[in-house]
Amino acid sequence: MHPCSKKYLLWLLVFACISVISCDVFKKGRLYGDVVVTITFRPSVLSEEETKVFRIAGREIDLLKYSDTLPPRHTELEAECSRVYNDIAKQREQKISEATRLVGSYGVTDPDSITNLAKVHIRPIEEEYSEKETSAIRECANKRNAMLFEHIVKKVTTDTQGHYEFTDLSYGRYFLSVEWGVRWWLVPVQVDAGEIKIDLTEKNAYLISS
């Protein structure tokens, strides 16, 4: 073989090795973070508001392959489920308001009597509509899971502290997906470094309830 041909082949081999080393297909990354939610809520109409921080343990998180068509489809489902859930919530508020006026019409003033009347007239409404809301959330979650299923690349489950971790990820674009009650996450991710931390909180969640 001519010396020039050998030199050409050598340079070609060096270039191929550099290309393989620098190609993102062969690079791997780690994606991790925590699922933490702070909620202010009232356990019942008879209770004071409470604020609690929840580290979401034992929750399955999906890593989805990127698709331009996924966000608009997801947004459409979010809007549909918000309408259903908020309609139920408005009906609940109306029924509780009517029951509260009824309790007030009895003219009782001592706290124990008011509490007992509220248990009779208000608590059954809370239980009925809480079940309706739960059923609506479950149905929407089933629709969401069916829509996202074909895009799933990997799954992990959060630990007792709400921590998740994906390892050995090829560089590229993904979505992080999880739902917890009325909170849905579909967060775009660009894996282009050795380690990337993304926490899932209220700041990057979609809240079905208004």
C-alpha cells in the first residue's frame, strides 16, 4: 500500500474515534430530584386551615421520549379535566352553602349543638362530593396514562423522602411525567450533562382544581 494511503487511513481512523467519543448517542447522564408539595387545606368546614409539606413517597415517575405533539394533547386533556373537576367543586360549594344556611336557621348558639347539626347536614355532602371528585381524578388519570403509555422510556419509584433518580440516560430530550391527586407534571428535560437535578413542586405542576 502506498504510504500516502496508509496516512489517509490513519487520519480517517482518528477522525472516526473522535466522532464516536464526541457523539451524544454514546454519552450517558443522570437525572434526579425530589417530588415535594406544600398544601394549605381545610380538613372540613368545621376545621381551621392547615399547611403541610408532603414528600411524595412511593410514586411512580415516567421518563417519556420527546414528542412535539405531546404538550398540546396533554394541555387539551388538562383543560377537559379541569372543567369536570371544577364543576363538581362548584356543586359541592353550593350544597354546603345551602346546608350551612339551614343549620343557621335552627337558631342554636352553643358550639356543641352547631357541631352536631353540621355533622348531620354538612358532613354527608362533603363525603358525597369528595367521592365524586376522587372518581373524576381517577378517570382523568386513566385517560392521561393511556395517552402517555407509548412514550415511556423508563420508570422509577420515589423513595421514602420523595427522591427519584434515572441513571444511564442517553443524551437527548425527554419529559418527566407524574400525577399526584389534582397535580400533574409534564416537565421537558434536556439531558446534555453528566448530572441534572429537577425538583417537581407546585412551581412546575399543573393544578386541575382552580
